[in-house]
Amino acid sequence: MRQKFTEEFRAEAIKQVTERGYSVADVSTRLGISTKSLYLWLRKAKGLSKQKDGSQAEIARLKAELKRTEEERDILKKAAAYFARESR
């Protein structure tokens, strides 16, 4: 029968390898899981962090674009007001 591990358990196992510097073999032995499972969890976690990094970069790019667009809008508003005054 296949064992089910909670997300918290998986996260802690991944943290022991990535943040605390333990080897995959050591963590898998201590926690009673296969090295294959731990490697799969690590690969999945790495993929998720890449997606988050990409999302953060996209958010930063969109915020910069929004700021530039708002500045252009403000300039156009001022120009429209100036030319409206001049045409009277």
C-alpha cells in the first residue's frame, strides 16, 4: 500500500535538504521515506519556486508599465488643458 504524506511533512523534508544542508539519503533514512520520493518532492518544489519567481517578475514588469502609462496620461491631461486655454 502506498503511503500518503501531508504537505507539512513534505515541506519539512524539503527544508531539511535545501535550507539545513542535510543530504537526501540522510533525510530519507531518518524520515523513513524513499530517496526517489524525496527527489521528486524537491523537483516539484523547485518547479513551483520557478513559477513564483516568474510571476513576481511579471508583476514587477506590469507595475512599471502601469506607472509609465499613468505618467503619460498625466502629461496628456496637462497638454489638453494647456491647449484648451490657448484656443479661447
